Amino acid sequence: MKININNFKHNNKTKSYLWLISFPINILLLNIIMSTKDTRFIIPLIPYINIITGILISSLRGKYTFSKIAKLMTLTITVSSLLINQLEVYKDKFNLISANKKSPNLIHEEIINEVNKNTPNLESTIGFLPDTKYFNAFNLDAEAVRQNNGVRVRQIVSNKDSYKEDLKNYDWFILKTGSQGVMSSIAKDKLGEMITNSKEFSIFKKWKTYDNSDVLLVKKNVLNQNVNFNKCQNENIYFSINKITNGLNINLKGKLSKVNEGQVIIDMANKDKIKKLNFSIPKIINSNYLDSCINYDGLYSTDILVNDKISEFKISGYLINDIENISKKITYLDQTSQEKIIDSSTLSNNKIEKVNLMGKYLKEGEFDKLFKIAGLINQSDPDQKYLENAEIIFKNRLDLKSSNIDDLYALAISQILQKKAYDAKITLERILLKDKFNANTYFAKSIVEI
């Protein structure tokens, strides 16, 4: 059998060309499908365009003059493009200098510094609304990561049904006048108006930008979390609860080394009902005083006691230390005072309570609601630390002989969202021993077993 070598070479060359072309086609298709269009999204195409251009030019070796002209034109276009690009970059810098305005990089640095100075011992997440070329969440978060002082930045992706909830997930916001960029939406515009018009927020600082618009750093007047340091009187850990408008003010005092990043379990019982409350102590940062004591204050949005008085309940609490990971009883101080008036829009969502709600949605098969809440909370918690905290809390609740099946569902959803398939499978099997006719549980178990 005679093999045509030329045909063989031609087929191999065709296959190599198809292989090269497949990469930019994939990128192009993704850009077509994406709802948001921006020039920078095609940057990954440039290397492939250069490679394919080089192959086409090199294939003209037999036509020397035409090949020489093509190479010269390609070189000229490439160098010209680079020069024009650099001129555009430096033109903005020269304009900023001549107009006596700060560069975007300097503004980014000052924003992170201002937030850190105001809350030096607590981690903070800034909600970012605009998305322009120079001012976007990605650039500001890169500066926050570079400084590494406990501040992070997240782009708010609101929709018309949930944008009001964003007020409960952040103490700090970045707004901008003028152009909002490609990610603007009606919901984000409404959220920006709510923040600007609310008496519960104030402009902390503002900067004039290259296009004469203002970048605004907005702060809640009453921060949802505060921590103070003082000398330890003893080794005991104390907590108290006060009702506020549409929520609770929780106070905890104790040695920093024992309570830092701890999880708190609170049971409130009377002859008619039992109420359960769970929350996390935030990580205390930039402190070398592990032997000192802290006074932690947290404001949480909750309806757990909306129709009840705290004085009607017998209250007990447990702290789960971040190091030992076992629950230890802590002392309740009855410091009940008159209900404080604080606007409910300023109160923080209790993320552990939201995990409990997601567990109920899992049990009821309300998966759309479940993932909507998860998306909102994940947006404000860059590392999804709340899921790890929730898993610790609900494991310990079960160790304390909790008979509430909702604790099992909350544990299961915390493990599912952390992608702990094996642990979630075991928890779902425990649920099926008690709730063996729930099709939603079987469905969830089939998913984690894939």
C-alpha cells in the first residue's frame, strides 16, 4: 500500500492549526455568552492571535517579497500599539498631576488605611458598588491583600429582591458619583440611594478622581461589632443579652486567649418554650495582649425574642474555644435594661442564624431560597468562615444532647456548602433515621454521593 507523504503532512498541519484555533474560539464563545461585556475580557486572545499571525507569515517563505512586507507591517503595528498603549497609560498620570488629583492607586491605599485605623482590632469587609476601569472591587481588594491588615473588599451584586439585605452585611461601603461602570444595575442604584439618604450612614471620607467624580467611603454611624481591651479581674467568662429594636445586643467579657474566634451557644427556657441562640466571636487582630481581657459588643438582627421579655427566661450559655473545640459553660450576667432604639437597617445579620434558616430550606426543599441566602452571605464573607463556625456550633449542640432535628439539617447544609461530601453524607444518614420519609433529604444525599 502506497502512502502519500504530502497528504499525511498536510493532514497533520491542518490538525495542528485546528488545535491552535480551538483555544481562542473557546475564549470568544465565553465572551459571547457572558452578559457583561468589557474590552479587557478579550486580553487572553492576544497571545493566540500573535501565534497564528506568526504561523501565517512563516508559511509565506516561498514568496520572499510579500513575506518581508507582511513581517514589517506586523512589527510596525505591534510596536505602534504598544507605544499608543503606554502613551494612554501615562497620559492619565500626567492629567492627574496637572489637575492636582491623587492617582487611583494612592486612593486605594488611603481607603484601606482609613478603615483599618477606625477598626484596628476587627476584620472588616467593604461593600463595593461601582465597577469602573480604575475603581473596582478587584483593584481595591488587591491593595487590601497587599496591606494584609484584616480589611477585604467585595463587589456587591444586588438584585431587586435582596438589595436591602446588603445593608445588614456591611459596615463600610464604597460609592462613586458619575459613571458606575459596566456592572451597574437598577438594584445597585437603589442601594446606593438608600445608603446616601439614610440617617444611619455618614460619608467618612471622599476623594476627587481623574474624571472629576467623587469616590465616597461611607460608614455606618453605629458599627455592628466593637471590642475594647481591659485588665482581667479573674479567669471567668461572662455574657449578657439586651433587646434592641428588631434585634439583640450581645455582650461578652473574658480573656482574649480564651474567647478569640470562639463560638457561643445560648439556651433560653421558661415553662412554655425554649429559645436557642448561636453566634460567633470575631477574630481579634493586631493585638499582642493575649493575657488581657476583651469586652465584645455585637448588634444582631433577629426576631427570636420579638414578642418576649428576656426576664421571663432562664438563660445559660456555652463557649466553644477555637483551640480546644469543646463547649464550656460561661456565666450569664442579668443586665436587662430598657429596650434600645436602633434602626433595624443597621443591625448585622447573624450568619449562624442564617445557616439554621438554610437548613430549614433544605428540609423543606426550598432550594432557590437556600442558594439565594448563601450567595448573599458568601458575598460578604470572603473566606466563608461562617460555614466552618456553624459546623462547630451545631456539632456541639448535638454533643449537648440536642433533640432538635433542625440542628442536624443546619449541620448538614454547613458541610454541603463547604464541600465536605463524606461528613455531609454521614449527617444526612443521621437525619434519615429520624426523618425517613423526607424526599428532599434523599435528594441531598444523592447529590453528595456523586
